[in-house]
Amino acid sequence: MSEINLNRSDLLVGGLSAADYHLQIAGENAYILYLTTQQISPGAALHIQTAMQLLQPLVGSVLVELLPSYASLLITFNPLQHSHLTLRPLLVKALAKPAAKLATSTAKCVELPVWYSEQDDLDLVRVAKATGLSVAEVIALHSQCSYQVYAIGFAPGFAYLGELPAALALPRLSTPRAKVPAGAVAIADRQTAVYPAASPGGWHLLGLCPVPMFNAKQQPAMPMAVGDQVNFVPITAREYSLLGGLV
Amino acid sequence: MTSMTVLRIISPGVLSLIQDQGRFAMGALGLTQGGPLDLHSFRWANALVANPVNSTLIEHSVGGLTLQAVANCVIAVTGAELALTLNGKAVQCWQALALKAGDEIALGMCSRGLRAYIAVAGGIAAPAQFGSSATVMREGIGGLQQNGQKLTAGAELALATKANSHINTSKAPVAAAIRQRTLPGATPLQLRLIEGYQAALFSATARAQFYLHTYQVSPQFDRMGYKLSGPAIRCSTSQLLSEGISYGAVQIPPDGQPIVLLNDRQTLGGYPKIGNVLSLDCWALAQASSGTQLNFSPITAADAHNATHLAAARLQREYQHYGISPTVLDTL
């Protein structure tokens, strides 16, 4: 658990030690790797990224899929070709490999423009009131820090970003909205996200992002992946519509 | 690739979806697996018309689908027991049927089981999206129009490839043991469970209860999962960090009523899970409807491994017996 708090360069010199994780069965065709410390933190995310990169060479030949989350990694295989018994030593060996060349070569830094809007169908003004901040302070706090993509799920293209400054942390809405618009930039607890499509949702909405979070017709379909860094850049209403945002 | 239309949907019935084996390894985008709820019947439908294993077909739930042949073609209907008619005359499921242009084929309501599979020789042309044609309505992904929509009246189905010319259409249906393998019977359904995930967070008493009691399929069941009703199971934790959910995972939400997660499950979730139902038994569960009784029994990962291999070997033997060319077989 102390390893979790090491800084980035320290983590890049080795793989995962046996004390960092354990493998649990997750059905006839899967293991789930759990970090010893189950918490949402940049250190945990980096450990999962390390595990992903160490196991990636096995995907296609031995493994079917790696599905990362905050502090776990679901590892799926073809049960007609492998068994838990034969796979475990392969995984343990791969995870122990030095990961010196991991670096951050695959991690991207993504800038997402946001029109922070005081319109009444969003919650910007209400969030300012609830946190005791001014609207400008809310915008500054939300846009001045860099977030990490911790997990992608809930819906195609829905990325959980953290960590939101504590001053902005609010519990989810007691009654979820029936319809959150596509592109809504939202916060809840210590996380933030952009709704990829219109859907029900219980997060507080601060603004609108004109960049599609998920486009099935494009390659890649998403502007970001787990492990990437995201920054929000405030834009005006006019810039929002020039960038193709729908009002 | 040919684009000749062979079938037209006259009525889609309750729910008709374009499916192939499913969309794999796309969880990192938040995309679920999709694919046939009853893989056994899916495989047989394609095998009976000599299609490659991953050919696209129609998964039909509950009943009421009517199709018209626009050109001569060969089809097979497998899965649930239902009254099948060709131009109003009863015909049998689980065998290849030659249709002539203008013929009308109608599926009645499912009388045992819930899902039927309709394959056409050559497979249905449906462009792959993220590697699969599987329709996931919730995501708006897959299907004929690549928008996740179910099939509607008037939809025209073309062949993906030329039909295999070596299909024997004079055969009788396959053996009852094969036809009924995933269909509900007189006794409670037995679901083999591989303990895993948070199994250790359930007390010995809670686990004993879970295996001892009979559960029922609740009215809340769909392609995402089957919610069960029965004695509530308690877990020492109610909420975890969201984590990847594998096929067949049995999630226990705070109300203690288990949910077995199937093809269209959410990719991540934070409820405790006691383990996973063996795939072979998930297929049978997906043929069950509200009120079906079931029991769970624990098996080891090694038992699960043996069971999947035995089932694969049995399938190969059965294919051989029915003269299904081994060239159309695959291991998955």
C-alpha cells in the first residue's frame, strides 16, 4: 500500500510485486486483479496502467480482453484454450516483469472545451450556491486542474475523471434527471465526467462540451482512454456553437 | 459479398434482433458484449444451414415473428418450442427448411423456452460495428442499420455470402436431447456457480442459504440480466469501487435479491458479486421466464473447465453425427 503513494518515476522501474495485488476468479473465463489497496487515487490508477501494459502482449494469443477500472483489472480468456490453473503463473510472471520502459508513451493529454453556462437547465448556479463559491470560482476550480481517466463504463464513452477538488464535491442529486443532454459536463463526489449521449443521470451539470465523447463512425471512437489526462478549457457560448455544439 | 434480398419481415413479433456471437474486447469503450442469449441454439441454427459459426441471424423473443421469402433460400429455426408454419402448414423446428420465393414462415408464441433463433443459409448481411453485428438497443449499436434498433416490419434481409450448396433439407429434426438442452423442464433449473469476486465477503450462513433455497425468476428480466426473487442474501459490504463485470456474474444488491448478469450487462458495476453462473447454464436461464424456479450449486473452477470442454466435445460429436461439416466448426 505504501507503493501506491510512490511518485510516477519510482513506479516505472518495476512491475507489480506480489504484495501489490491478488488474482480472484471471476467466472469460467476470467480472473479479476485487485490492488491490495482498494481506493480511488492516481497511484492506484498508475498501478492498473502498469498491469495493463505488462499484460497487453498476451492479449490476442492468451487473453481475450483487459477491462480496467479504479483499482481492478478484469482479465478475460478463452476457456477452451486456457484454464485458471494454467493461466495464473503466466499472469504472475508477466506482472513481475520490469516495466522500465512503461513511461507515459501511451497516455495522452486531452483538452476538452467547456461552455460553463448559467442557463437554468444546468446546475452551475446551484452548485455555486451549494458550495458557497462564486460561479467564477466554480469554473476556475473545475478547469484549473488536470484529471485522470480512471474508468470507462456505465454507457459507451462515459469516462470517470478524477479527482475533483474537494471544494466542489457534492453528493449526487437525490432525484436523478430523466434526461441529461449529450455533452453535459458533470460533477459528483470527487469525480467529473462528460455525458456522451442524452441519458438519465444524477450528477450536477456545470456546462456543455462540443466534442463528441463517443462516435461509432470514427476511429478512435473516443478522444480518450483509461490512463489519459484531461483538462477542461472554458469557452464562450459563441465558441461552443462554432465548435459544433448544439444549444 | 452478395446483396440479394432473401427475406422480408412481415411482422417482427415481440422482439426480433440481429445477432452474431457478440462484441468482444470493447469494454474499454464502455461497450457490452451482446450476442445470443442462448449460444447453444444460436450455434445449432447456423450449423443446420451449414453457416460459419459466427454468422449473423435473428434472435427472436417470446413469439409472433412472420417472414416472407423474397427469393429461394434455406432457413433453420431453433431454440424455444413453438408452432412453426410454412404457408399456414405446420413444419418442424431444428432442421433445414427450403423456402421458395413467396413462401411465408410464421413463428407462433413460445410454449417452452423464450428465445428462438432463425438462421438463413449464407448468413444475414449486417455490417460489423466494433467487430460485431450484435444489436444492443441500450447502446444504439449494431443491427441492420448500425443504430441498435430492433427489426421492424418491412425490413429486408440480404445474404452475407453465398449459401453453402451442401445442405440436406430432407433430414428430420435433431434429437430431442439437443433441442431441449437449454429449455426449462419439470424440475427447478440447476445453475452451477463458480464462486469468485467477493464470495469471501458473504458469511458461511449466507452462502449456505443461497445454495439451499429455491429462487424464482422475477418479472424483471431482459437481455442485461435476470433478477431473481427469494430469501434475501446479506453481504458484509454493500458498495465497492466499480469493477469489470464478467458474463454470468451474480450480483447481490442491497435488497439481497440476486441478479444474474448476461449478454447486455453493464461493463462496470459496484455491487458485491458472489460468483458466476456457468455459461452453459446461463443459456438455459435466458430461456426461462418469470416464475421459473431455480437452484444454485457451487462448482470449482476446475469443474467448470471440465464442463465447458465436455460440452464442446459433445457438440463436435453431435455435429459429426448430423453430417455437419467440421470445416464450419470453431472452438469458441
